[in-house]
Amino acid sequence: MSILTDQDDASIATPTCLWLSYNMTDKTHQLIGLSATTAVFLTQHPQTSITWPIVATVLIGSAIGSVAPDIDQPTARIWDSIPLGGLVGHITARALGGHRNLSHSILGVILFSLLFIWLAGKIPDHWFLDPDLFVQATIIGFIAHLAADSVTVRGVPLLWPFGNDMGFPPYPFQGIRIITGKWFENLIVFPVVFLSILLQIAFHADRFCPIIFILCKRF
């Protein structure tokens, strides 16, 4: 990833040195989104056994929602996976006001939620996905992304287009916020979130029996 020097590009993309400090990696965001979505589903549906359609919907929905806020930067990995992704990424970044603006705000949550609802309505009946759960998973993943970014050095502009970036903990304790892309995220945050998913499965082992048969034998 090169450091952008063009004035126009610089206005919509964050230089590499700042990207390493401010942006949580996709894998961490996706894992946090998956953990949050799993927790909400298990809490809201305490009597529901976990089936493959549910797993597929939660995985896909949370993965999409948890990286969606970062489509506001042309260097996002999602743009590398589609034709003309670089061009589309720059256009999208400009439309969203650059990185950590509209798509990292409460207004962004509302607008993207409407987009997710529209996408869910396009899911064919014969697909292995539940439209209602898909909407829930994408929205939770999206919100989880903003929550995770709020504890980083830069914070997020929740009230965009009004006000400044907001983070937790607030001033004057902002110095203990996470510097992402470094050892703390890779060696502490990621493993802890991964462990939280394993614990959720363990605590609800009987509900995962339809897809993980070994759990039925142990619990």
C-alpha cells in the first residue's frame, strides 16, 4: 500500500502510516461482528436449535455488515475483489465523504440498514439464507464495526455531519485507546474475541448439536 500524495486522493484516503494506526483490520472486524451477531441471536432465540441455514446467514450477513463501513476508503480490500474496484472505490469514497465520515455515523447506520433491507428482499427463496436474519446480522455487524472503531485512537464521528470524532474512553483518558494494526490487536483483541465465540458455542452446546455432533456426545 503506497502513501498517497495527490491532493485529491489524500482528501478521500488516509495515508498508510495513519491507516496502520487508526483502522482495525478486516479479520478483526469480521470476528467482532460474528461474535456480536451470535450473542444477539442466541439471546433472542433461546429455544432455537442452530442449523446450517442459520450458520450460513449469520456468517455471511455479519461478514458483510462488519466490513461495510470501510467501503469509504478506496484501499479497502473489498475493492480488490471486484472488476474496476479501484475506480469504484474512489467514487464511493468521495460519495461517502472520505474515510470515517458518513459510513461511521448514526446516519450511516440508518442508510446502510435500508440498503441491507433492500438486499435481503432480493435473496431468492431457494437460497440457503434467511432474509430476516440476514438483515439483523448485517446491521449488528455494522454497528459492531463502529463500536470497535470507537475505542481506537481516532474514534468515530457518530453525529456526522455535526461535531467531531467521538471515542471511548473520552477525554482526558483517550490516551489508553487502542492503536490498531499492531501487536495489541493481533495478540490480544483477536484471540479474546475468538475465545468469546468458542465460549458462546460451549455454553449453548446443546443447541449446536444439529451441526456439531460431537457436542451432543459430550454435553
